[in-house]
Amino acid sequence: MSLPRRPQVRIVTAQTSRIGFGVALITLLTTLCAHLAWAQGNSGAAHWCAANFPPGQRGQCVSQAAHGAGPYYACGPGGTNTGLCGGVGGKCCTVAEICIANACAPFDRLVSRELGIAVKHPPGWIVQRKLGAVTVSNVAAPAPPSDTSLASESFFQVGLLANTNPDLLPIDQWFDQHFSGGFAVPPLSRTAVSTAGHPAVRIEASEIGRWVHVYISRGADVIVVDFGPLSPSFVAVYEAMLQSIVFTP
């Protein structure tokens, strides 16, 4: 005759209780530290979301940033840092778009391995490559200068002055030294700017219309961007193309 099994009784000792409490405490502290680390390390995301979205949209922006996603990591400081198209409450343009007149517009992307740059341009514009430069225009060959051609034909060129700054001078000092002999046409203005994340000098000059020349520092090389004439038809496009330039490996 078999005896009935005795029910198993789990004896919880003080030591077992302390171990369980310790594990729970460690888990809680780990979670808390993770949240604190994110808050301290990514407070910039919260500030950026607050500055770039109205109150009703800020929470979603912050929540997405907490998971490494959303506008902050797309076009904010955590990503390309190109900013929202359209200002506060705007949107991030995709890699196939560019922001013109506060709206994302489809653009093609040109990559030049020789120059080590990439630039976006309107679809249909003609790309012409030559040694040390690449040109983008809405016409294959420009017509003789006239009021009509200046208003209807575009010209955007990126060139390379290879090893022209071997002493690695700051770009403003290089500019003064390089053009110490002056210009054929005196500049109308000169401005220190940042392009492609690098220091640059921007000048505007009157050369059969108003033109812009931007000299960008990149180590011993200098990248030169020329565009014009500054007709109302193309000003926004030129500026968007200039801002789209990035240096590539």
C-alpha cells in the first residue's frame, strides 16, 4: 500500500527573499540609469523637437528620438542636420528630394568621384563633366548673353583647385593670398560662410548679370562653386543646390 504524497512546501528563507529583492532592485536601477543616460545624452533631441515643432507634435518627435528614429535622426542634428523643410512643423526631405520654397521637390543626385562631392539638381538638367569640374545646366549649350538667355538659362558649376592650399591656411587667408592681385571685376560683397560643413568664402560679382562664387576649404584643396546669373527663376534652386553639396570619400 503506497502512502499519499506529501505536498511540497516551498520554504522561503530570509536569504532567498533578499536575493529576489536584490535582483528586482538591480533591474529597476538599470532601467532608471538607462532612462537617465538617454535624458542626459539626448537632451539636445528634446530641445530640438521643442524648437522645431508646435506643442501638439513635440511629444511624438521626442518619443521617436528616444528610439533612435524620427525627424531628429532624419534631418536633425542626429542625422543629416539639413533641418525641416518649411520651418517649424515642417517635414524632412528624403535623399531624393530638396527643399525649395518651403516644399520638398524631387531632385536628382550627382556624384563626382574626381571632385569628391555630391550635389542635388533638378531632374532634366544636363550634367557635363570635364577635367577638374562638373557643370549642371538646363541647356546643353548657352546662347549668347541677352536679357532672354540670362533669365531662362541656368549655370551651376563645381570645380577643384587641387593642392592649391599646401600650407593649410584658413580659407579667408588663402583667399586673400590667392587673389592678392585683385579681380577682373571687383566683388560686390564678400561673406564668411559654411558650406558642406567646411569654412568658405562667398563673393558676389557683376559679370554680365550677378554671379556667386563660393570657395570651400577641404584640406590642401579648395572646392569652387560658381552659379548664375541670379535671375528670379533660379535663385532658390541655386541656393538649394549649394546647400545640398556634401563631400564624399
